[in-house]
Amino acid sequence: MSHDTPSTDDEVTVLPWWQNPLNFIALGLSMLILGAGIGYYLGDSSATPDKNKVDIGFLQDMRYHHDQAVQMAYYYRTSAADSLPRLDMIAEEILLSQQLESGRMVQLLRSFGEIEANDTGTAMGWMGHAMPIDEMDGLASQAELDSLAAATGDEASKIFATLMINHHNGGIAMAKYAIENASNNDVINMAKSMVKGQQAEVGELQAILDSLG
């Protein structure tokens, strides 16, 4: 073989992150390890943590908020006909990250000696504008959820991406308020992480919407 002939045997094709399942395996393992460590620390801490009404309200209401995101992501991954592979991966990431965050919220609420969920039917009082819990900023209405369930193909992808962008933007507003007004460092750091992660996902979701026209 001539030494002047380039060989293609060593060429490596680098897949985008959303096409590489190993990225999500690593992500899932990392989050499980992180969650276990945080749970151990919170469960074994004997000191009474600092907290105020924003810490408690944010954790309780965000748990409810996360539940809907998980439900929408699960539906898109398992039931939407002709889903987009890239959007499917984002839905999987939402499933993993928001379920992990919900577990961390439970641990924090337990460490505060507070109930793990908002059972009053009213949310956002800690932000100064109380409202029915199912009308929190960013939550999809039942009619919007029904439209997602009835759609297929690109239409289902457009609806899912649109609802999730609105959902994330509502959650980001809640987290930003917590960053400025909560007193517990673990809550503040969690809120900062949510803002960073969800803002990045909003950008990805918007790019998908733009590509769909």
C-alpha cells in the first residue's frame, strides 16, 4: 500500500449529544450518585437548617410544578406517534433531572420538619401572588394537555416543545425569586441549578420549534 494514500480507518464520527445514548446513561448515573449523596447528608444532619416561607413554599410548589413536566415528558416519550429523536432525548433528560430534583426537595422539606407537598390548593403565596395551585405560572391547562394527547407527528412535537418552553419559563421565574429571597443555601443552590439547566433546555426546545417551522 502506498504511504501517500490517506487511510480512513481511524476516522471517528462524533455524534451530537442527543444522538449518543451513552451521554444519557452517564447523566443518569451521575444524578443518582449526586442524589444519594445529598440525601445522606440531609438525612444525617443534626443541625436545624435555616429556612423561611420562601424556602418552604418554593420546594412544595416546585414539586407540584415538576410533576407536570415529568408527566408531559413521559407521555411524549412513550405515547406520541412519530416523535422526533432529538426531542425524545430532551424529554428523557427532563424525566431524569426533574425526578431527581423532586427527590432532593422531599429530603430538604423533611429536614425542615415540613410536609412534603402543598396540600392547601393555593400556591405562589410565598411570591406575593397567591393563586390556585393548578394555575401556577407555566403550567399547561387541561385543554392544552388534551391537544397534546390528540396530536401526532410534527404537530405533537410542536405542542410538546411549546408547552415545555412555557413550563420551564414559569419554573425559571419561581427559581429566580427563590434565589433572591430564600434563606437556605441548599435551596438557593438548587434554584440556581434549575435556572441554568432549564434556560439551556428552553434554547434547545426553541431551536427545534424553529426547525419545524
